[in-house]
Amino acid sequence: MGGLSMEHPWAFAFGLLGNVISFSSLLAPIPTFYRIFKSKSTEGFQSVPYVVALFSAMLWIFYALVKTGEGLLISINAAGCVIETVYIVMYLVYAPRKAKIFTAKIVVLLNIAGFGLIFLLTLFAFHGETRVVSLGWICVGFSVCVFVAPLSIIGRVIKTKSVEYMPFSLSLTLTLSAVDWFLYGLLIKDKYVALPNILGFTFGMIQMVVYMFYMNATPVVSDLKEGKEGLKMPAEEQVVVINVGMIEKSSGAVVRPVTEMVKAVPAAPGQQVMALDSARFVDVV
């Protein structure tokens, strides 16, 4: 207890440093959301990590208030609540309809209904030290979820051989933050703060290793089904495929007839030109 107390100068120092590092990691997705703002599309980005992070921040504020004397936990998690909320609102503005509905559902179920249930059960079902212990373990559980959430991004990197959706700077700051908060929890003898950050450090290291492995890899442009590699044609007989699929109304683009599109595409001597109508794929988790 007493993270702000000068009786624990090292704990105060690590807690203050943890606030700085964690705040920088909270700002790390800004380039992602600037890109979303500029393109008016969420592309392949997912909302789940931000919704889970918001829920975790809400729980840690509640834990710090129940335990008392944990101003450093309150400060960074209050900032987290504000920033994650901004991210989620931006996502909802630019996400396609299906992703909006999915995000809204998990916000209502997790951040409103879930937190409300935990709040009421903790206040009325537990008292004294038991309340702190029960709430502490709940915080540990959902902090683990925050660290596990980016695993889907690691899978995406491995599948596409592209690190576009997993910036190294974010993985590094999350790892440093986990180390710092682990030491803070150790010094104030709070296992609920220390324990989840062991897992945070582990996953942070995994993300950095994956990044270094794929940073110079050639990204996979499209997935080829098994056996299609053997259907390649000689250069003079290759088919040029034009995707005239679903074009968003917001783009202001003019959809021309296929015949016009075909005429507009230059083909090498001997090449055939084929128009392919396919819907745009939106990855929603």
C-alpha cells in the first residue's frame, strides 16, 4: 500500500516511471487511428484490444479506490479510460456496419453489464480485506486478457508475413511497462499488480521476436488455395484480373461498365483481360 508514500522511494520512482511508459504506450496507436481518420475506414484493424484495455483500466481504478493509497494506479488508469474511449469512438465512427454492431455489443456486455455486475457483487457480497482480495484476483484475470488480446495480431503477422499491424515501438513500450509495474508491485508487496506483468513481459518479448523475424519478409499479397500454384500460365498467356468489386460510396469513385474498364487496362501482346467482381473483405473478430 502507499505507492505515493516517500517511505517507499523506490516504489514511488518505479510507479512514476510506470506512469510515463504506460502513457506513451497508450499514445502508440495514434498513427493507426490517424490512418483510419484519413482513409475513413478501419481496414483490417480490430476493436477488441481497445475494449478489453478500457475494461481493465476501469477495474484497476476500482481496485485502487477500494484498497486506498494507490494514487499512481489511479492516475495512469484514468488516463487509459479516456484515451481508450476516444479510440473506441473513432473506431465506431469509421467501422463498417457489421464491425460497429460487434463492437457495440462487446462494449455493452463487458464495459457496462460486466463491470456493473462486478461492482455490485464486490460491494455487497464481500467486506474488508476479502473485498480487496476478490477484486485483486478479478483484476489479475482481466489484465491477463489484455496481454493475450494482441495474440490475434501475432497470428496475422505470421499469416501475412507483414509487421504493418504490429509496430515494434508498441511492443517495446508494453514490455518495458510490464517490467516496471512488476517491480512496483514487488516493492509495495502487491501480488495482484506484480503477477499479470510477468505474462505481459513474456508476450511483449514474443511480439518483438516475431517482429524481428518478419520485418524484412516479403508480405503475402493474396492467399492461394492449395494446388493453385500449379495452374500458372506462361507469361504470354497470363490473364490480367481487374477487381471492380464493392466500392464504398464515400470514396466518390465512379463505377464504370466492365467493358470500359477492360478498355482502360493495357495488356501485353498475347495477354487476355478478365474482369472479376468480388466483394471487399473486412476482417472482424
